[in-house]
Amino acid sequence: MKTAFITGVSGQDGAYLSKFLLEKGYRVTGLLPRRSTTSLWRLAYLGIEDEIELIDGDLLDLPSLIRTIKQARPDEVYNLAAQSFVGTSWQQPITTAKVTGMGVLHVLEAIRATDPGIKFYQASSSEMFGLVQQPIQSEETPFYPRSPYGVSKLFGHWMTKNYRESHQLYACSGILFNHESPLRGLEFVTRKVTDAVARIAAGQKHELRLGNIDAVRDWGYAGDYVEAIWLMLQQTDPDDYVIATGRSTTVREMCKVAFNHAGLNYEDYVVIDPTLYRPAEVDILLGNPAKAKEKLGWEAKTTLEQLIGMMVEADMKRVGCEVANKCKGSLGS
Ligand code: NDP
Ligand code: GDR
């Protein structure tokens, strides 16, 4: 039986990856930083809350990482923990640099200190492409990050590469494009939209305020993407991979799909709020997943329409549940 250790286990990807690995027969352990309120609703949603060994520690606390990795004795470490909301990275640049950037180095050092044979996955991001230097981004595209988050991810990305080349660690970076699900945080635009659609349909809300709806993203389903993450650690040699669908959509078009799913017209509800514009925007992202298809045999299975439909349905269920006052607070709403 293999053991995995996941940082960011309570996040969207941590939850889906845990479920995927449990189904593969793994023992799954996870780093859980102490918070004043419980953050395990995603694991509960997937029904795996009791199947994961959660170990108290924080990415910013290197001794705690060394201790937790020693305790978990993993074959594979997946570093998913981050301050992952791009918007907040302008409000909290130093925290973002510490958690999203330096945190990666802490994990790499903890692996070197405990067992350099452990395989390592780093959650890199398409945000590193930022002001895109090529119309379609692949592993060869030069980076130009546009936010403190993107800059911090780039640091982690190069550290991962450097530790692979300097210390011969089996260390991979997955350059993942946006991926969403019913477990997405409410601050991200897809979930903000699908939650609003559910509340508007239930008569609880009458408008949705958004920023730049002309931004273009390559959106996939998180449930598909965690398989690619796992596949990267099952190869003979470590490498970096772009994981994307290869289809681009505007925020505006995504809104249209979400509202249509509930029989509504987005133009009747969406209000543009300039205060939600970002200081430096990533206007367009479109990934080329050809290498992942060729080397990992991976490709995205879920269309944007299926994904957004699934999210609207889940939010309608949550809102219905809240109205009945049966599951308040337990489903991320
Ligand atoms: P989430 O924001 O849902 O999850 C982030 C996780 O990191 C949470 O479990 C959070 O715990 C944890 N965390 C934050 N700070 C610390 C800390 N100091 N110590 C330990 N854990 C901490 O992100 P996703 O699941 O969406 O993404 C996973 C990773 O992939 C992130 O690194 C993200 O930047 C990256 N990524 C995501 C993409 C996406 O589209 N989803 C695309 C590309 C990259 P808590 O909630 O308790 O703070
Ligand atoms: P992103 O995701 O910044 O791409 O980062 P987000 O959903 O926050 O924004 C996508 C695009 O939508 C525009 N937008 C809005 N965004 C939010 N959040 N709220 C709004 O009201 C709004 N209106 C318009 C944004 O300006 C942007 O262009 C995500 C995160 O998961 C990162 O951690 C990850 O690395 C990248 O995806 C790939």
C-alpha cells in the first residue's frame, strides 16, 4: 500500500485528489493547519472525512513539516497548499509570497531532510504565463506573471525544477489551468456565478456584481485534473506538464451558460462593478495539453457546459437545503 501526504488537503484539489487516491488503495495523510473554525466541509461532502489521517502542521513552519512528513512516511508528497486567490495576493502580497512561494521550498527541504526518495508534486499555475507571450501556452512558453500570486508560483516552479536538477529529487510541476467544481471556493468567478444563479432562481438575490467579464480562461473540471496530477508521479522520469482543456471561454460566455441552465438571461442580472477589476489583469489563457496527452495518456473529459451545469445543480441543492435549514454551513455556502 502506497502512502500519500497532501498539503492543502482541505482545499478543492486536496479533496478530489484524496478521494482519487483512496479509490486507488492509498493510505492518505494530510497536513492540516490549525484554524479557529473547521475547514473540512469538502472532505465531508465527498464522504471521506474519516478516511484521511490529518496531521497538525503549517507550510510556514519548517520544523512542523519535517515532523509531519516523518510521521506520515509518504511515498508521494503533493504540495497543493497555497494562498490561491489571485485577487487577495494584492491585498496580502507578503503572506502570498511566504505561503505560495517559500512554502514550496519548505516542503522540498523537508523531503531532503527526511527521505530524498519521496516523489514530489508541485501545484504550479497558468497564472505564471500572465501577460501571455504566445497565443497558446505550452511547457515551452516563456513566463510573465502579472500578480504577486503568479510571481510566487513562479518561484515555487523554478525551485521544483532546481531541486530536481541539483538534488536529483523526483520532483514534478503541473502547470494547471483553471479547474473548477462544486467544491470551488465562493471567491472564484465560476462558483460566484453558479451560487448567484441558484440564489437568484430561489428569489434570494436580484443582481450579480462582477469585474472584467471579457477575461478569457481555459476552464476544466477538478475531478479530471487530479488524475493528471497523480499520473505525473507514476512516470519513469520526473517532468513538468501543462494540464488544460485547449478551449477558451470568456467570463461573459460562462455566465451565459450558467444562467441559461436555470432558464435565466445573464444580461438581466449581471452588473459590472469597476471596483472588482484587478490592478493587472491576465486577459487570456489557453493551454496546449498535447504533452500530457502524449506522455501521460491524459485528456480532459468534462465540457464547460457539463461542468457549469454540475455546479449550478449543486448550488441549487445547497440553497434549497439552506432554505429548509437542514445543512446550513456544512456545504461551503
Ligand atoms: P484551495 O484554495 O481550495 O486550497 C488551498 C489549500 O491550502 C487549503 O486547504 C488551505 O487550507 C491550504 N493552506 C493555505 N495556507 C496554508 C498553510 N500556511 N499551511 C498549510 N496549508 C495551507 O486551492 P485549490 O484546491 O483550488 O488549488 C490547489 C493548488 O493548486 C493551489 O496551490 C493553487 O494555487 C493551485 N492551482 C489551482 C488551480 C485551480 O484552478 N484550482 C489552477 C492552478 C494551480 P485553509 O483553507 O485551512 O487555509
Ligand atoms: P483566476 O480565477 O484569477 O484565473 O485564478 P478567478 O476565478 O478568480 O478569476 C478568473 C477571471 O475572472 C475575472 N473576474 C472575476 N473574478 C473573480 N474572482 N470575481 C469576480 O467578480 C470577477 N469578475 C471577473 C477575473 O478578473 C479573472 O480574469 C484561478 C485560481 O484558482 C488560481 O489559484 C489558479 O492558479 C488560476 O486560476 C489558474
